[in-house]
Amino acid sequence: MSGTPHLVALSVPREPPPSSTYRFRSITLVADYPDTPAAARHTARHVLGEWGLGGLTDDVELCVSELVGNAIHHATPDGRRVQLAGERRVVVAFRYWPRSLFVEVSDEDSTPPTLPAGDLLDPSAGSDDPLLAEGGRGLFIVQSLADATWWAPADQGGKSVFCRFDLGPGRGTLAEAPELGLLTETD
């Protein structure tokens, strides 16, 4: 494996009908390459910049990073492996409507994502910071940054984890961008 992310497929941007304000973009990445999380973050930054949603970039990029990281580290394909160059794959999709941005990260494992169970804290144990666990904070971070987080099994096996970012007060105001036929966020 080289240090270069291997792009498997990138959706071709489709111009929505003039009356539509819907946008979609997705990327399929090979899960086992070391630069897959970086490629997913770069895609998030590029798509949000292109769609005029730069004010959401940091939050969305962090959520994408956490969800893709979870897919890479925890997802093993269901009993049958979906063949795509013989590698596991992760799909990251972005959907934009005038009032919300949806992010979806799909993998080939139908096991539901779970929040880790907390351990009882014993501050006398001598730890420098007994309140911080070693891992398992990713889904908490996603739930904290997104307005909604959920998952769904895929019909063909695997699952998708979704997060929604609402646009409007508190995340900037919405202004029209007539040249794109879209509403975009302004700071």
C-alpha cells in the first residue's frame, strides 16, 4: 500500500433541475489505505466550500473523520465480502437541501454502532486524568456536533451512519445564491 489515497469512485456532479435546491456528492474509498481518513476529510472540505457551507467545515470534517475512522477500525464485512478490487470500502455521501446538510458514512458491516459503556470512576486510582477514557469518544463527538445522528442497515448488507446539520440561526443565516439556484450559509 502506498501513502497515496486510492480513489475508487467519485460521483459526477449532476446539475439539479432549475427549481431544485438539492445537491449530492459521494466518494467511495478503499478502507485499508492509510490516507483514507485524510481523503474523506479533504472531500468534506472541498464539497462544503463548493456549496457555500464553509461555516460548517470544521464540524463536518471532524464528524466525517470520526465516522470513517470507526468504519475502518471496527467494520468487518458481513458473511460475504462485497468485491471492489478485493478491498473493504467506505462510502461517504453529502446531501444538501436549503435547510440541512446530511452526511452518510457507509460500510460493509451490519453490526450497529454502539456507544461504549462507561466504567466506574475511581479518582483515587492514581491516574492523572481519570475522567478521560482511552477511546470510544468518537460517536459522542459526532452526537455533540451534529443536530441529529442515527444509523440504518443497508438492504444488501452493511450499514450507514448519518448525521444532520441544520442551517439557520446559530449556524449563520441563509442567503440566496441565485447563480447556483441554492440557499447558502453566510457568516
